[in-house]
Amino acid sequence: MTGLVSGFGAPLLYIAFLNRHGPGDICRHYANGGESCTQESSPWPWLAIGAAFVIAGAVLFVQQHHHRSPARW
């Protein structure tokens, strides 16, 4: 279950990575004189939501592990 929660964050972090040069029009110039322009969104919302899912999964994992471990006296 906790891996599933963290797993939801992975595609969002990937989208943030793809938009790392954004926001706005980003143009790439090639050696043959060509140019390719794309519009990228801001990576920050994607990063924040993706990180929140990953952190939430880690917190749930720690809580479950803490509740299942026997007390040591």
C-alpha cells in the first residue's frame, strides 16, 4: 500500500523533470542549423505534488513498521 502511494508520485516527478526548463517557450538549436521550440509548464507544481506523494508513502511506511515492531524492554 505504501509503495502504491509513493508510486503515484513517480510520474509527477518525471513530468517535473521534463518541464525543468519551463515555464514558457523553450527553443533548442541543433548543429545542422535547425531549431525546435516547445512550450513547457512550470515544473514546481508537479514537483511539489509528486514529492508530497513520495513523502506520504514514506511516512505511512514508517508508521506501519513502527506499529508492527514488538516492544523491546
